[in-house]
Amino acid sequence: MIDLTPEQQAIKAYFIAERGYWRPWTETILRINPEFLRRYATYAGYPARTGPMSARMIELIYVALDASSTHLFTAGIKTHLDLAMKAGATPADILDVLHLVAAQGLEAVYSGVSILAEEAGLPETCHLPSEQRARVAAIFPENARHVAALAQLDPGYLDVLLGFLEYGDPMEGLRPTERTLIEIALNACFTGRNEESLRRHIRIALDGGVDRAEILQAIQLGAHLAVHGTALGATLLEEHLTTSQSGAAHQNPAVPAERRKA
């Protein structure tokens, strides 16, 4: 391994302080372009450094983004799950996050059934039984188009959907505002951006008293998933350089000492 210069050592320490981890791909970039790594650490660390969220909440959002079916980044899940637990997250918190990840695909159902109901000429509202109306009100905004559509098209599905989305003991896991922030992050992230759902959850958050700075921070965190492409590229670059150097050494072995004397 090549010894690091004092400047590179300082950048490595700075990166770890800003991002909380160090990986082989960061080592590759540090050796080739240390200034890129320093600038990335400054940019990616900014929301956590200046925003109002706790370290626990930031890491839970990263767990959600990496675990999302639009990303499925195993290394990131491991890294941020560990950091989340060290920051005070509980297993119940993690399972709540993964519950929200599992529900992310429902946004396509909501959009699809709304279009189906519109094209089929179904009424935009419908009467729900009082018990079901209370369950719907606890989860969805008032007069949500997809709720009326599902109630008319497949009331049985609406019932099991509510059962899946409802949460258990409110003393365990995430608070409602924390769930909303994670849903904002999932819907704002470029890997699974859903403008309609994002707008709905931002409205829920604002109505629930969530600070705009927290909402902004949840939106900002998603951009950092793009570095996983950089990580893959740097890993393959390192493999290429190692293979090339090995091949060159094999094709040009050292000249024997007796030949050098001739």
C-alpha cells in the first residue's frame, strides 16, 4: 500500500468525520484525486452538519433509501444500519423504516386506480362505513381520490391495505412525523421520485407541524445515493489498475543480475 501524504491523511480524517465511514473505493479516490474526495465530503456532509435532524434520524433515512427496491444497496444498508443503532435507533425503529420501504410500491397502485376510476367515470367520492372512514382518516388525506376508487373497485383490497399500513403500539418505533419525513425522503430521491406522493407527504408534514428545515434536509439526503455509482466505478478502476500493473510486471520481468553485468 502506498503511504499517504500529510495532505491525504488530513483529507481521510476529514472524510471520516463528515461521512462516518471509510471504504476501499474512497482510498482509491484519495490516492488519485484527493481534492475530489474532500469536496464530496464537504458537500455530502453539509445537510447533517447544518440541518436540525438528529444523527439517528439521518441514518434511518439513509437505511430507507438504501433498502428501497429502487436502490437495494446492501453495503449502504449495513453501514447506515450500524450507524443508526450507534446513534440510538432501536430494532423497532428499523422495522418501521422497512415497513415504509415495503409500502413504497403502493404509490403506483394509488396512481393507477385513480386513473382507472377517472377513465371509467366513477364518482370521485363514496360513502364509507364509519369504522373504515376513521381508519382511512388516520392514514390518508381527506377525500383522497384513490381511496374512493378502491372502495368502489375493490373494497376488500382497501380493507387489507389499511390493515397493512396501520401501525401497532404507538410507544414503539417511529413517531408519525418521523415516518412522514422518511416517506418524503423516499419520494424525493432521484431513484424513486414520485412528485404526486412527495407533494402529499410534504403537505402532511407541514400540517403536522414539521419544520421546513427538516423537510428540506430529508430531500437533500437522497442526492448522496448517486455516489454509489462513483464507488462502483472507483472499485472497477482499482481492479483495472491492479490487473494492468500485474500484467506489465509479468510481461517485463526484471533483468537477471548476470545479464546486467555483461
